[in-house]
Amino acid sequence: MMKRVGINIIFLSMVAMAAPVCAEVALACETQSVNFKKREYRCPLKANGSGQHIRFKADFSGSHDDTQLSISLSLDGLPVTCGKGSKTWLKGEDGEEGDVSLECHLVLDGAAGSQRMLRATVNIYHAEFVGVQLSAR
């Protein structure tokens, strides 16, 4: 019995060491403009030189049949095309109600240490804005 426990511990240790570490790191954004229908953010970023994965997420509550939400981003003044798994707009008539989120996935390229500027606009119609999150992995 003890031998079996020891083998299981060794196996679990090997699996844990082999698993890639993909922890997300929270990044900061500065609020530039706020009103009832639109919020704008400025998010300074520093490239790591290896194509860092960035996620911008906006959370809302109270979505219902006539809610309309969207996010748009630009990097150094150029529009961002959000990657696979992104959701940048929502119409409540599509059936999503209650707590909802929009998000944009992108890859931050550039030489290690180079300063980049991500800007985000969040458009809100008939939902309550909860907050934004910016993270990197």
C-alpha cells in the first residue's frame, strides 16, 4: 500500500512539472472618458519580444432583449483585429441576458521593452457596466 502511494506521488509530481505554466498577469488601464453610453480606456503596455497574448475584457449586468454592447481597440493608433475566441459585440435580441462579457484577444508584438499604447472604447446601450480587465499571459 505504501509503495503504491509513493508511486502515485512520484507520478503526480512528474505531471505537475511537465504541465506548462500559463498564468495570467493583470495589467492596468487608465480611464480616459466616462459617460452613460461610452467609456474609453488607455492601457500602456511593454512588449516582451516574444508575442505576448493580451486579453481585454468588459463585464456587464442586466442585459436583456434590447441591449446593445460593443468594444473596439486600437494599438498605437491602428485598429486591432481581435483574434479567435473574441466577442466584440452583443445584441440582446440574440438571447443573451443577465451577466454578459465582451472580450478581445490579441498578440502584442515588438522588441522587448518597447512601449505600446492600447486604447479601448466600450459602447453601452441598455445594460449596466461592471468593469474592465486587461491581462497578459
